[in-house]
Amino acid sequence: MADDITCVILAGGLARRMGNADKAFVQLNSQPLLTHVINKIAPQVSHLIINANGDPARFEPWNLPVVADTISDFPGPLAGVLAAMEWTRDHHPQSKWVVSIPVDTPFAPLDLVARLLQSIKDNNADMACAKSNGRAHPVVGLWPVALADNLRQAMIEDEIRKVDLWTAQFKLAQVEFAADNIDPFFNINRPEDVAQAENLINRS
């Protein structure tokens, strides 16, 4: 791989609409959602980590580093991006980029990372996020590790929690992914979404 990139799978959400279930372990076609995302994203990156709070031992079967939020009180996905940036800076300083994807996105495209990176280069952008059906997915993004301190300051001093508010100060490339048969960023928020996702898998 030409670019050394770390992927963080964001698994730290509270999943209130799933009855506070641990989304990573929700079964889809007899496999945990986490396994589906790993299978899609692992071939695209150099390093893979899980962002989650609580007991990291529950992720032992996957044999991946588990990185907790470094800002308390469940401040949202930006905290997971920050934790991944800081972990990457400390453990893999050669990695200049972190790509983030939620654990409830089992149909992630196999060219996600390559297209995000290419768009940054083509547009001389600072960072990139994915789009599908004309809708942006701010949490599915490629972020420069060099902005870790900037993000920490934004979250601590300016109390920024929304991804869009932070990215607004930079040049952001948005990459449209086709959603002809399956929206690649279909996310599972409710129990009925699991059934819909299984139907999509069986149809494809």
C-alpha cells in the first residue's frame, strides 16, 4: 500500500434505538456487525483499531487494539476520531491518515479508502468524507493525523461535538459512492434495520 493508513471502527455509541445493545455484536447473517466491517475495511488499510468504551476484553476474539475515548461522557464520534488520531501518532507515527467508519455500516465499499485519498489529492483538500444518494456521511471520513491537537482543542475549548462544525474550517472533499442496489453506507440503528440488511444481502 502506497499510503500507510490506520482505520478506526467506531464502536463506542450507546445504541439507544437498539435497546442500548452493543452494536458491534449485533448479528447479521450469523456474524457480528464488527466482523462484517472488518472484512470490508481490513484489506484497504495498514492498521486496524476499534474505538470503544467499557471493558476491552469483549473484543478479544478479533485480536485488534481497542482504543477508548480520551474525552469523557460519550461526546460522540468525533471523540473516537480524536482517540484514533492520538493512538496512531503514538503507535504508528508513519501513518499520516486515519479513516473512520461506524461499526453499523456492513456494506462499506471496497474502494472506500482509495477513493477518499485520491479525492484529497485531486482537490488539494485537507480531508474527505463519503456521500451516497446525495447525502453526506460525515463520520465516514479520512482525517490527517497532524490535526489531532487541533481537534482536541476544538472539542475541549470550543466544545465542538458535531463533525460538520469541525470540518467547516478546512477544505473538505466529498466523494459520491453509487447506491444503485445497496446504499454502501446503510447503517443499522434499529432492530428492523437488521432484517432489511439481511434481505439486501440475500438479494445481492
